[in-house]
Amino acid sequence: MKIICIGRNYAEHAKEMKAELPKVPMFFMKADIAILRPGNPFFYPNFSKDIHYECELVVKIDRVGKNIAEKFAHKYYSEIGLGIDFTARDLQQQCKEKGHPWEIAKSFEGSAPISKEFIPKTELNLGNIAFSLTKNGETVQEGNSDKMIFNIDQLIAYISQFMTLKKGDLIYTGTPAGVGSVKIGDELKGYIGEKEMFRVMVK
Ligand code: ZN
């Protein structure tokens, strides 16, 4: 199973990171051990002092495909979930400065909490999916798929040029603005619309 994460897919987040808007999608990978199953706490790793949450809509691929045309991409997924792309921002900054790859900042154990439930896309308007993240009860991120620079079908078409997508692969579709740090004791809750999708304690 692959975890593919999209960087800079919302203009406001790119701006807060002082990054340029991408002309084509930018993606990176997390290892399978990054998945944090529902109900498990996130243990704050000792190699970072600045872990950030990034709440993201997650697409679950349910059919194998390669070089998928954008107009057929919708046939390759049927459910949308919600997750967090935890990022060691301090290590990521060092990697960026050195031109090094990002794995130590992005692909560590437990860095990809995922919702238990996925919502059938037939119950959603894919071009208008509101989602949000609260930290200790306070809303810290609000996003909507209508603000994506590249929509889900465009992402699938792009990624599948480089690698075959398989059943069970997950695409974290990028985070909106409002990323910030967590500390031990924090509780994060993610929502699609009003529906609670996950709850993660930081320990
Ligand atoms: Zn992200």
C-alpha cells in the first residue's frame, strides 16, 4: 500500500509557507508504517520540537490503474476520508535548506492518522467538500475541496503517469491554511461537514 501526499494544493497554505504556487501537482510519499489507525494516540517523537498538523481530505484508490486519463479518473475511487499529514516542520526546514529529501520530516511512524470511516463519493459533492480540524475544541483549520489547485481527478491522472495506482493506496490531497504545532496533551478532531471523522490524542 502506498501513501501519496500532495504538497501545496491550496493557495492560502502555499502563501503561509512562503512557497510558490505549483504549475503541476507536487507529491511525496509516506511509508505504510506512517498510518495511525483510528483510536490510537499519536506519540510525540523525540527527534522533533515542532510537529505540525495538516488536515487533509484522503482519497482511497479502489482499482488498479496506470496512465489514467483525467476523464476516467473518477472510476478509480469511490470513497473519501479525512486524515492528518503530521510534519516535523523543523526537520522539513532543514531538509529544504540542504536540498535533502523529506522522509524524516514526513514519513515517520504514526505521521498519517486516518479516519475509520470513508464517505461514499455519491453522498458528497466532490467539488464542494467542507472539512475542518479542531485542536482542544477550537477550530484551527477550515478547508473546502473547491479551493484545491488540482482536483482529485487531475491528481490521479498526474500521479498515475509515474506509478501504477493500486487498490488500497491513499492520496492525502493537501492541506488548507492554518497549519500549526501540537504539544503533548492536545486533542485533534477532524470533520467532514458536521460529521466527526477522527479524534487523535497527542501523547
Ligand atoms: Zn500535507
